[in-house]
Amino acid sequence: MPLTRPYDVDPADEQLHRPDNETLWNESYYLDFVTGDGALAGYVRIGLYPNLGVTWWTTMVVGPDRPVTASVAYDLPAGSGPGLVLDSKGVAVSGEIVRPLETMRVHGSAPAVDHAGPTGVYQGDPGRPTTVGLDLTWTTDGVPYHYDVTTRYEIPCLVNGEVTVGGSRFEVVGQGQRDHSWGVRDWWAFGWCWAAARLDDGTRLHVADIRIPGSPLAFGYIQPPGGGVLPVSSLSVSEELGDEGMPRSARMLVEPGGIELDIRPVAFGPLVLTADDGRVSRFPRAAATFAAADGRTGTGWIEWNQPEHAMPGH
């Protein structure tokens, strides 16, 4: 099928790409979910750094009334096969593109720890050992959307399957987003805010506020319930910081359409990212509620990348 619109995605790009010689060249698959009742949420990220010889596995299961279950490893070996298969240090996970741009499945198990709260991740709390199991399928619920200036695309999805934590099993029927990107990924160079949500009228919304000093950028889409894609033309984002720099709330104004959103993080799954040269970035990612000024509500995920040099006091 010919690609006729700037945001169309080539189905061939669902597969892995040939890396260039940049040290921080990265290819990642990122998938999240929120159940219909909002009680359980999670994300899975498989990040390949072939020129560093490592794979990042960062996965969280969270909820407003449960511990933060974190399964994190930054030193798994780089895969050598054609697929997304992790089998090292107890992580036995496969990611499968079942039908390009239509369906992706993640299944397997990995060691994890439970934290009583998200600030423990920042404070070095070792947590309580447990395990996490995944058998989830992301089915496209909208139009796959390729950014116009970088090698990355986003796909709004419905999500079904199950998650197990320790001896507890949870059914997942909900919604989420998945993305795939390839190219240099330097987490410590600049900050951003990213969010994706589904509102109760069926609107799908995705925004990215890229905070490069002197050169801010905004990307994203609005997909109305009746169909169609409206690329984001302008974006204003502000947040109120709380404990350990984790935002308590955020406000967004998105154009076209003048969509005003009040966003409340309800369950954080944060990370601390440390570069080989000692640079540190905090990464508070949270399941959240989204309330539009016109009365629509919804759920989704929001994240901030917070390099230390860009935070107040640094």
C-alpha cells in the first residue's frame, strides 16, 4: 500500500532496523495499558543498544491502591536474532508482531520487586522480591502515526490479556498506546513530557513536548471518534512538581480544537537512568486521569524525562 499521508507508517518498519555507528543508537518497543476500571496499569519497554552490547528491560505494573512492581535490567545482552526475544538473568520474554500495524503480543516472565511507593525507586529501596508475568495483546484502535521529523511512530490500541504478580493474577481489558523508535537516544541531553490518552467519547490523543533549550518542539495527534487524524499544531504544557520532583498535576492546551486538559498522575512507575559517564536523569512515568474542560474524561499515561542539569537547583 502506498504511503500517501505524511504520518503514514510503512508496515516494514514494525521489524528491527540496521543500526548506524553512533554509540547511543537505540531501537525500542514501548507498550502501555490501563484497565477499564483504572485499577491496574502497566508498561513494557524493550530497548536495544547494539553498539553498547546491551538491552534495557524496563517494565512496571502499578495501580492507585497497590505497590509499584518493577522489573528492571539495563545489562541484558544485546539480541543477535531477528526477533524480540529476551532470555537472560531470569528474563524470559518475547515480543511478537502478529500482524504489522494491527496486533503486537508480549508474553513471558521476569524477576521483579515490589516497592511500597514510587519514591522508594529514587531513594534506592531494594524492594521485596517477586515475579511478573505477562501475556498481553495490543490491537490497533485508530490510525498508526509516524512523526514527521524523526524515526518513530505511535499506535493507539485496545489491550487484552493477563498479568501475574507473584501468586496473583489480573485480567486486563483496557486501552493503551504502543510506539516503536530507532535512532540515537540520549536520555540525558534534554527533557520532555509525553502523554497518550483515550477520552470517554472515543477520542484518542497523543502529545510530545520536547524541551530542547532554545528549540522546543511539539508533536502528536488528535483522532476524533468519527475517524480522521489531526496532527498537533501547537502545544502548551505545565506541571506542578511534588515529592522527589514527581509531578502532582499537569495542564495542557492542545491545538487544533483548543483542547484544555487537567491531568492527574494516579500511579507512578518511575526510573532512574544513569549514563556511563555519570549523568543522571529521572524518569517519572505515571498512569493518569485526563479531564477536558468540555467535560470529557479519560485515562492514559504521562511521562517526563528530567535530566539533572535541567531540574531546579541543578
